[in-house]
Amino acid sequence: MEEPDWQIPARLQPLPERYPFDLLHALRAVVGLRAQIPPDAFTAPILGTERTGNGVLIREDGLVLTIGYLITEAETVWLTTADGGGVPAHVVGIDQATGFGLVQALGRIRLPALEIGDSASLGPGMPVLFAASGGRHHALEAHVVGRDPFAGYWEYLLERPLFTAPAHPFWGGAALVDGAGKLVGIGSLVVQRAEGEGRQADMNMVVPIELLPPILEPMMATGRSPTPPRPWLGIYCGEMQGVVIIRNIAPGGPAEKADLRPGDHIVAVGDTEIGDLAGLWRAVWASGDAGVPVKLSIARGRQVTDIIFASADRAAFLKRPKLH
């Protein structure tokens, strides 16, 4: 995503007089984020070496919540405020399970922190604000469309994410704010999903803030989730009409070493038959913690073969943040 030079259409922007909180004050907590990643980083070929997005100040001491892919393997991070001020920051931690990332400003940020809200109570039809850095002109009035599971091709699954519409064009790390002015989610993706009478529409997939409290303090202390890492295979998959297909293989990962190939169909994990991405990731993660052997039944041409190989910890393949 490139640095935004745009405004949300005026009819979709929030008007301060319509909210029971100080809207302009709350939106100041959303900052711009720019990260530089080394060219030899594991994620550089997929996510690039220059990443821009947003973050949300959640503590007055400069702690900023963002989406993890913006800062994965980041060598340098800069935060920018609505008035054009900038301050360097360092990566505190990334949680692979939720997708949340934390950075700490290395200089003082004279901005309000956004209070954590209650995303668990949000449901379809409820109004929300989706705000990128830059104040009201970069904020969008939206509504919750649904909360069904989302499975990503990169070994990622959220059981109850928030889907909101209309879609915000600069979504990464942006703030989802409820009617009380509290933070209820962090923007992750734009996806196409059915809305209304089966119509396909662009909408944002948002990581709900209810996932943050159990992992916040451990992330600040250790840089990662308090739960053991999940088994990672190093596969990128798609699904079509009940068939899960390996689209690509992570270089040097467990799947490459086990001679899995693009085009292989994943028929089963252990004794569990697989028909979609969500079922695949659930079955793999049910095998145990990172490092556990995983048995995949693979259809290659007309032959079905069982392949047993050791999984890995995804974090072991990533560059660690530099200390400041």
C-alpha cells in the first residue's frame, strides 16, 4: 500500500456533532506507520521491503497497536502524526495467531490514547467508524456485516473476525471505533464477500480487540503470545469446490523439505478429511505444538500418498527485531 493522497467521500465521513464523544480528539490517536524491511528477510518477496499503514496509540507512553504484517522483520519503524510530526519506533512483538503487532515510540508522542472497547458485543448491522491516520477526512462511517470465520492461504484463521462495509481504502493497521469512541478492532484486509441478496461487495476484515487483553502483557514482556507456537508447514493454499490445493511452497520450510509441490491436493490431515482452508488449519493445529509431526494425505495426479513430516515454528524463519 502506498502513502494515501486522498479523502473519504464527504457523504461517508463522520460528522463530529453526530457522536457523543470528541470525535476529532479520538481520531488523533490513529497514526501513520512506515516500516523498512531488509531485502533478505523471509517475508520480503511476498510483503515487500517498504510497508506503510496505520497504528493506534493505546497507551500514553507511546505503545501503538497495529497489524503484524506491516512490521514483521522490520529493521526500522517510523510513526507519523496528523500534524506531520514523526518519531522512530521499535517492534515490541507480533502475535502470529491473531495478527496483532505492537510497536513502541522511541520519542514522546503528545497524543491521546484510544481506550480499548468491547468488540465481543458487536454484531451485524451495528454502526462503526473505520479510521486511518489523517483525521476525519480519512475516516469512514461503516457497519458490521458479519462475524463468520476467515481462513487465509498463509496458514491463518480467525474464528470471529469483524467484516465491515463499505470498505476503507487504506485499511492496514487502521482503527475500528465503536459508537462510544473506543477501539474495537484493527484493520487487516480487504476481501470480497456476499452482502444482502447474495451481492458480492468489497469489505474490510478486522481483527477484533477482544483477542488483545489475554496476550498484551506477555507480548510486551517476551515479544510473542503466551501460548505455544502452532505447527507451521510452509504452504500457501487455495480452495475450490471443496478441494484444497497447494498453490505455493515457502522456500526452506517444512513442506519443501518433505517434497510437497504446488498443485498437490490435500485430502486429509491424519484421519480428518479436508474440504476447506478453515478445516485444514484447524486439523493441522490440533496435531500439537510447533515441531510436531503432521501426516498429510496428498493427491498428486491419480495417486494418493501419505506424507509424514515435522512441522516448525514460523517465527524461527523470521528476522528478529533489532534492539534499541
